[in-house]
Amino acid sequence: MAKKKIVLAYSGGLDTSVLLSWIKETYDADVIAFCANIGQDDELKGLDKKAKSTGAAGLYIDDLQDEFAKDFIYPMLQAGAIYEGEYFLGTSIARPLIAKRMVEIARKEGAYAIAHGATGKGNDQVRFELTTAALAPELEIIAPWRDERFRTQFPGRAEMIAYCEEKKIPVQASAKKPFSMDRNLLHISYEAGILEDPWFDAGDLKYRDYFNVLSVFPEDAPDKPQMVTLDFEKGNCVGVNGKALSPLAVMRQLNKLGGKHGVGRVDMVENRFVGMKSRGVYETPGGAILQFAHRQLESLTMDREVMHIRDGLIPKYAELVYNGFWYAPERLAIQALVTESQKNVTGSVRVKLYKGGIHAAGRKSPHSLYNPHIATMEADPTKAYNQDDATGFIRLNGLRLRVNSQVNGAANLGE
């Protein structure tokens, strides 16, 4: 009889190399390794040979960058989603795409389970498994870091390195990095290790070799600002500096421009879904520019009440993405409202990049709701706004306040 099959999220590093071999032995199954290319660049080199020599029955390396930009990053940017006011959700938004593709491969290969190397303390385990629950509830989940057998055999990195030497698994047995990194098209994150001390200054210039993969430190950015123009159609950026670009090309171009000027750098303590606080350092140059420019255009084109309703949903939307509910009905419902809100968000925004900052330098749109004749402090030639009308407007809005004061006494202003 043919062996059962398991699809493993695989990167070729120490952890997933050990996982591949351990799962194959422990479950007596064929392991199909899968690696998604979502913008890691040279991290994918040599994976085919490494996976096969480690015992993989098959390997998929799929370039998902176009889909990632178009169907995941862009809809999230339309929603203006930022978790806890700072985090651009770079890792969070990648996980549902990776898990979706794992489900597709599992069905194609006839696998009964998918496996991942996320720890029992993190958010990724939740994101992978909630996506699988939504798309393929029949699939089983294998999470070795939550398996006591695995944790007993590998209490630390030294045991993993020794295991690879014994099994002749080709991994680089080096000292552990002073932090953990995760990179994709939207960002790069740094966590754990030396960053577990929230007083540690990751922006100290002596750490230039650690935290500047996608962007320079602001102190090292050019002394001359740079103007960048972004063109939008229905809330999506479709061009940079007058050149039409695909979502993927937009991300690459803005990462380059933003990285040059040190924008999009975040150092925060966030609340994980599993209950603990975690400190993370992030580089999101292109995403930061898009978020800022998109908001500038919305301020010009979006109806006030529509904007306020959408804005009221941003914390919930960001929380859903962060916690792994991308395919949940509530996220899809909010996305439908977001899509409707973006139908007139078309036009151009000019921003100035300088020493880590993004500054508005102009916005225009054929759907602009800004009327200079109405907004002017001078005489309104169109007579669209009668200042005398404000008297009744204020009187009616103050009616309930006056009645409340008459019945219950004037508001207490304190001392």
C-alpha cells in the first residue's frame, strides 16, 4: 500500500529540515514539502536539492508574489488596516495565502494532513489552522512544536544540529542568530533573542548590520528629500511617478524608494492573540507609503459618513487579519463594505520622503469632494453655503444639551 501523504510548510532552515525528517519517521508518511515565494529573494536558493536530500517525497516552490500583492496586500491596504495603530500586518497577511496553497497541494496530492513549524506560543499556528478550518475542514493538522514527543527529543537548538549531523541532513549548523526574521514582499520582521528586552534600542546606529535589510536607518538616509507621485484607481495604486505598474511592481518600486529614505520602520510591543505581549521590529517601506498616500486620496474623495463608518471598522478588520480570520465571514463582509467605499478613490497623490518621514505634498482627483468656493474664507460666489444657516444648525444640536441642563443641572466642569 502507498504511504499516506503530509504537506509540510518548508523553508529549508534548521527547524523545517528537522521537522521534515521527524514527521516522515514518526508518522511513517511521505512528506510533500512546500515553499511559497512571497518575496524572500535569495532565501529560496538550493531548496530543491536540500528538500530531496532531507527525505522529501516531493517539493513545490510556487511563486505567489503576484497573487500576494493583488489579492491580499491591496485589499488590506484599501481597508487602511494597521494593528494597534502601528503594525502593518506584513507577516499576518502572508499566512492565509500560504495555508490556502497548502490546502490546494494537499488535495492535489491526496494528502490527509498539513504540517507547520509554528510554535505553540505564537500567532502563526492560529493563522495556518484557522485558514485550513475555513477551506478544508477535512484535513488534519500536525504541529510538532505542540507534540510532547518532539519537544522531548529537541529541547534546544543543539539537539537539532546533532540530529541533522546524525541523519546527514544538509543544514548550516551555526550559532543561533540574536533574533528571528521573517521576510516577504510587504515587510521584514525581527523578533525574539536580543529584542525580548523592550528597553533594547534596535535603532542604535551600531546595529546597522542587524535591522536594515529593506531600509536604511533615518540617520543614514539622503539629506535631500524625494518627491514621489502615486496614481490610484478605486483605491488601488496603479502607477508610480507616471508609470503604470502592476501591484507587484508597485510594491517593489515603493520598497526601493521608501527603503532609501528610511520610512516605514516600526518598533512596538504588541498583543498576541494567544494572550502574551511580544516585542517586534518591522521594516515596511512600501506599505507605509501606500497607506499614507491612500489615506490622503480618501480625504479628498470619500464621503464623510462613509469614511467614519469604515474607520470605525479598521481596528476590527486589522484584528481579524492579525488573528488569522482572513477567510471568516465577518472579514469578507467588512471587505465588501470597503470595496464599495473605494469606488471613487481615484486620482493622484504626491508625497515627500525625507529622513524616515512621509509628508503630503499634494492630492488631486476627478472625484474630489473638496469645493474651494465653499471652503473659502472669502465670499462664496456660488452661494452654496449660507453662514446664517449655522445659527439654526447649532441651536438644534444644542437642544438636548439645554434640556438636560435644565432638568439635571449644568454640566460639572470641575475646578
